[in-house]
Amino acid sequence: KAGVTQTPRYLIKTRGQQVTLSCSPISGHRSVSWYQQTPGQGLQFLFEYFSETQRNKGNFPGRFSGRQFSNSRSEMNVSTLELGDSALYLCASSPATGFGNTIYFGEGSWLTVV
Amino acid sequence: SQQGEEDPQALSIQEGENATMNCSYKTSINNLQWYRQNSGRGLVHLILIRSNEREKHSGRLRVTLDTSKKSSSLLITASRAADTASYFCATPDTGRRALTFGSGTRLQVQP
């Protein structure tokens, strides 16, 4: 079974631009969540989607948004990029929402904002 | 805010030695997960231990959970250079329906 797939793996953007990151969950998984990892703040929860609905959102500004498609694939978008948005963005999938199941992570997308 | 905190922050050992990492958390949980992260890579799931379990094994890994002390430990036996990575514990933040991670333990295994 293929794991969680994230694209692109690396990208460089300029301040003020926007970026879209993509995530394909493990087949059959309906919950997709996103996390941001930085050296200063560690791993922080962005949002979770289940059955195309955002279930919850972390403490990030409205510039961070996401969506989930009917095939459970998910995208996250960051608009008006700031230098502080440089981070590793990790997508995770799980068979269902809630915490009874193991949550599997992808390799991440490295975003550098210059 | 971070629920889980790992201790120590960094650990350096020789190949063949055992490595023990600890995690403390603040609120009641129904399970706790351990992950490994190699430099620049994603998180690899190691073990999920439920609140009604005290100990769990997977190959060279042994995880314990003490809910009365709100702590967990990860033991890696007979460590190898390939075990060099950061290790994180993750607990559910039920209010936000998210996993909350500690700052991790950076393990260096010297060949």
C-alpha cells in the first residue's frame, strides 16, 4: 500500500506570493491533517479534513487554508507569503477522524520563502 | 502549547548501547504515539500505546506508559547508527482534534 504522498518536496517562493501544497493520503484513509514544523515552534497543527469538511483548525492566520476533495486528496494554500512561513509542511492521514487510529505522515514539503 | 515534552533533548551513545527517551504530558489521554524523524524527512510512526496498556514492544523498541505519572518512555535496545534521528511523542489534543508533539529527543548513535 502506498504511503502518504506530498508534492512538491521542495519549493522556493518570494514574499507576497502564494503557494499550494498537495497531499494524497493512504488509500482508504478519509482523514487528512496538516502540520507545520519549524526549528523555533516545533510541530504545530494547522487543520484537519474529513469527508471534505474541515473538522478543526489550529492557531494560524487566515492566510493558511485548505480543502479536501471527494477522493480524500487534500491541498493547503498559503497566501501572501511571509519569511516566517518557511517551514516543513507535513501531511498526515488516518482511516477515520479522532485518535483511536495510528496517524501516518508523508515526507513533507519544504517551503523556503525569500 | 505543547502537551508532551521529551527528555533528554539530546542523547549521544555508542552502537550497541541502549537508548532511553522519556515523554511527559499534562492532561489525560486515551493513547500516545511515538514517531521517528530522520533529518529533513517526514515522521515515521513507531508505536501507538493505549491508556489501558502499560508496555508494548515492536522489534528493538519497548514503550511504557504510566498514566498515573503522565509519562511514557521509549527504549531502543542494541542501537545502530541507522537509529540516529529525532524522536517525538505525540498525544491527542481532544479539544482541537489534533496531535500535540513535544520538542523531541535528538539521538546520535556513534558507529
